[in-house]
Amino acid sequence: MLRAIVRKEVRETVRDGRFRWGAALVGLLLFLSLAAGFAHRKEVERAHASAQAMSWAQWLEQGDKNPHSAAHYGIYVFRPVSSLSFVDRGVDPYMGVSTWLESHYQNPFENRAVQDTPALARFADLTAASTLQLLVPLLILLLAFRSFAGEREQGTLRQLLSVGVNPRRLATGKVLGVGAALAILLVPAAAVGALALLMAGPGGGATGDEGLRYILLLATYLAYFGIFTALAIGVSALASSSRTALALLLCFWIGNGLLAPRIASDVARSQVPLPSSLEFQAGIQADLSQGFDAHPPRELRQQILRDSVLAAHDVADPAELPFNFAGLSLQSGEDFANLVFDRRFGALGRRVEEQLELHRRLGLLAPHLSVRSLSMALTGTDPAHHERYAGAAEEHRRLIQRILNEDIMANSRFGETYIADGSLWARVPEFEYQGPGIRWSLAGQGTAAAGLLVWLLLGAILTRVGATAVARRA
């Protein structure tokens, strides 16, 4: 019986002109967005690799100079793109793609793609993720809102129930029928995505476990579509007419996909405010010059270091030390600056994570927030992946400064002009980054996953309640 119901629903859905036109339009947009995302990813990957190679060549060929001048010369590093970013770009356009590794300072990431995009053009930046999160659910609602209400209005529902069809089995068959019809659209799209992933390659080490990530991404979106299918069937069964069902479902779609993200952002900003860029930079400069907690101001720190080193070696002048005190002083300044950066950037990162967790909790009110968080985490385009790369880049910056300052200590004398050659620059290892695996990426997504499961349960309950209501009306 269930199989017959599913076949009937699929046959009627496929014959429906709304499905043919809607699926054709959504399918076209989905395939175009996948193709555009793949082309954009390859272009960005080539640009980043070329710029990275050029920056590294400039470092090696900078010529003879003082190591501290080379430290200020610095190196640019460019964040690799994820293999799955052709599906979901996440926050990549907003976070910047490159940073300058120089002495004394941890620079923010620059060259945000969104800065070069007009405000109105951002709304037209259609990606596969936005199509899956907004347009496919809309197609589901337009297909399923008449599933029970339409048959009730036509009088066929009473006939089905009169021949002994179980309302719950009928509701289950309608859910599976809508899902089977959607498979005509989604299965080819999933196959194209898998092919694009194979052609994309490893993505420069931006993420690990790409195949498993893609499978879990498909499962996440299937759960999301299941929510809308169950909700649409349940509302159609409970609504007094198909027009009422359509109005209720469209209101939910608008609130879930269009209003909820903006409301969640406003709530997060009000509940967990972040410092402005000027306030953040001013705080860093104040800590560097005036110290913090038990750390004294800059001048006093330098004097304490000088006196303690001279006393430890029982000499009266830095020139009498067995190493160049200038290199030690520079490295001491770097070590203290690292404490400041860890303190300030760490506090900022914790505040950002609080905002993101609030977004995920609000996913209990709107499944779009949950699926968006999981989608970005699985594609490696969420803030957590960006911060992990930024942390690795900062560790490399500190390694560069340590190598150069230790060279000054070991190979020069205090007060003399020291010039190093290219062999020193070659001792600095080239920056390589290996992205995290799937377990790390999903470690903070428990709330988002719970939100999807809760909505799946609500959809199943609503469908069951609707089936019960249909049986009572009969």
C-alpha cells in the first residue's frame, strides 16, 4: 500500500506543471551556481598560489641587509581555499585572504572580497548553498501545500479514506513521494558536486577528509529538506484550505530564511558586543607601551632586562656580553608582544565564538540558522577555520622573528652594523598549512546539529498530528 501511495504521489507531482517549471528553474540556478562556484574557486586558488610564490621569491631575493630590516620587510601569506568552497563560500568574502608577517605586530587579514563588491550586487551573489537553503525549500512548499488540503477540496481524500487507507500511512507516502520527486533534481546535482570535488583537488591543505565532509554535507541538506517536507505535509493536513496552508508555509519560509538571519545577527551584536577596530588597536598599543597586569611599561621592562642580563654575566656593559644584547632585547620585545596579542586576540576570539554559539542556539527557532552553521563548518568556510589558519600564520611569524633575532645574537657584536646574506633568508622555512579534519570542524557544532534534529522531530510530530486530524474529520 505504501509503495502504491508513493508511486501515485510521484506520478502526480511529475505531471504537475508547477513541478516541471519550478524544478527546471531551481535546477538551472543550482547547476549554474555550482559551475560559477567551481570557476571562482579555481581562479582564487591560482591567484593565491601565484601571489604566495611571488612573496616567497621576494623574501629569498631581498639581498644583503640587517636581519631586523628583513624582519620588517616580512612575508605575505595567502589563505588557501577549501575544496568545498564551490558549494558554500561562508564567511570567506568577509574575512580577508592575506596577512603580512612582520616584526613587532600581528597584522589583521586584508583584501576582503566584499569590499570590492557593491552593496546591491551582494544580493545577486547566488551560491549553491543559498540555492539549497532558500530556493529548494520554497520549491518543496509550493509542491506540498496542496497534498492534503487540495485533495480535501477536490473530494478525493474522503474516497481514499473510505476504502481503508490509513491516514498515517497516507501522510508517510506523501512525504516519501515528494522526496522521490525531488530526487529527480537533487541526485544529478549531488553527482555534479561530487565530480566537481574530484576535479577541485585537495584545496591547498585548507581542510582534510573532503570526501567524508561532502557525504555529511549531503546528509545535512537532506535533513533540512526533510524538515520542510514534513512541515508542509503536516500544515496541509491541518489547514482548512490550500490557500491557508500556502499562506502559513510562505510566512514560515520568509521568517526562516529571510528574517531569522538578520534578527539573529542583531541579537548577537546586542547581547555580545564586540569592540570597534579603533578600540581594539588602541587596547593593543596601550598594553604594548604601558604593560598590563604585573607587566611594567616598556621602558621599565627594557631596563629590568638589561640590568638582569648584565648582573647574570657579571659585566658592566652590553658590549662585554658573549652575545649581542640587541638580538636578545629584540626577542624579549617580541615575546612580550606575543603575550599582548594572545591576550587581546584571544579575548576577541572568545567573544566571536559566543556570538556564533548564540546563532546556533537560535537555530532551535529557525532551522536555516542551524543548516547554515553546519554547511560552513563542513565546507571549511566558517570563522573557526579562518581563525585556525590565522593562528598558524601567527606561529610562523613568531618563528621568523626568533630565527632572525637569534642570528643577531650569535653572529654580531653590540653596537656594530651587521649585514646578513641570502643564506639566512633561506634558513626560514616556507609556510605550509595543513587544515583540520572533520572531527575538529564539527567539535563546536553540537547545538546546530541538535537544532536540525529538533526540527526534524517537530516535522514528524506535525505530520502525525495532521494525519490524526485527517482521520477525525473523515
